[in-house]
Amino acid sequence: MNDSRANIEVMGIINTTPDSFSDGGRFNQLDAALRQAEQMVNDGVHWLDVGGESTRPGSSGVSAQEEIDRVIPLVEQLQSRFNVPISVDTCKTVVMAEALKHNVQMINDINALRDEGAEALLAQADGVKVCLMHMQGEPRTMQHEPRYDDVVVEVKQFLTSRVRACEAAGIQKTNIYLDPGFGFGKSVRHNYQLLKRLQAFHELQLPLLVGMSRKSMLGQVTDRPVDERLAASIAAATIAAMKGAQIIRVHDVKETVDAMKIVAATLAGEFA
């Protein structure tokens, strides 16, 4: 394939939390999480993203130690069983530090490395990727009437400032991914403005990681509950990939991998 945009990767979500909006409680036991990871690997996943703290709207936080206790045993098992890069979804520096001790390949941070010491920690983590996400407010309050004059412009400005801060701290730009933060302090209208204008983020010259899988922005348009949003999730993932997103973060790996193969063939204009 001769189009660089055709290199689209699928990241599978493994939540070890009892209160995740989509699969809360299903995979917060180690054995269940490992079975889910094995299925994702068999389905062709490119990344496994492990999270130990729910960030759904209205969620309350957990202690760093509780998050570590949820995440690290699973990371250890994933590292020993599968040859798939692992991302840890956390906004706490101490959790990042523990994850890095176990050689994870990415830190996926909804808070864009704004926790004290996070930038310096990742600057010392040679070759580890970091995803900087935009969020207005915090998970507990972020959906209480979010407002923007121009959501795309303001999200770009935030991400630009965070990239500059991370580079100044010593993080290599080649290790940075950007996430506009669908559903994190955005109304349904804001989310679809971001998706419609996703190409605007290519001006920042960094790869995009996006996650819309099963989110309320899909449910409010289709009037489907969380467990009936597969078709909408695939549609959103396809649109994002056609607009240049490089990593698509999802719950439903098998179906998304198939969809991304079609996108890649289309962008390349060939199958090879």
C-alpha cells in the first residue's frame, strides 16, 4: 500500500474497573480480563489499552494504590502471554511510573500529562509513546454544560500548548499522539463538529488516536443503548480513519479490524 494513511491500528479496551460505562464489572477479575485480551489478540488487535479507573461522565476517582492493584497484575500477565504492545490508561504519575517499570509501550492520559512530575517521567522513558487528550473540566463534572466558541480551534490550541510543554520537558515529538477527547467535556454537537473537521488536527503534524466506541454521542443519534451501538461505533471509526486517524480505540476489535482493512484498501486504492 502506497498511502501512509493506510497504516491504521486498532486498540482494544481492557477495563479493570467495576463501573466503566460500557463493560463495567465484566473484566475486573484477572481471568476474565485475560480471556478478553486473548480474544482481542486472536481478532487482530494492534494495541491493548489497560485502564484501572473509570473516566465516564460523573465518575469519582480511585486512589493510586487501588489503580495500581487493578492494572499492574494484568499488565504482567499480558506481557508474559502476548506479543502485543500495551498502553496504560492513567492520569496519575505514580501509576505511570509503575507501568513503565513493566515496560509498557504507551501512556494514554486523559489529562495530557498535567499531573505533577508526569512530563519529567515520560521524558526519561526512552521510546515510550504518550497520548495527550483534551478534556474540558474533569470526569465528575465535564458534561455539565460544556461550552466553546469554536470547539475545534480551542481543542487544537490546548493540544498545541501541551505538545510544546512536553517537548520543553524533553519528550520527543516522535513519541506523541493526540486525542481530541470525544465525549470528554463536549456536547453531542461538539463531538460531531470535531469528527466532521478531524482533518484540521493534521496541522499539528502528529498522529491521532481517537475513541468513540459505544459512547453516548452515538446513542443520542441512534437512540440505541450501550450494548446495541456496534454499527454506530463502526461507522464512527470508519469516518475517523478516512479522515486520517491512525489508532482507533474500541471495545469491538474483530469488527473494527475488518472495517479498517476496507478503509486501508480504499485509501491505498489497492489491496496488497
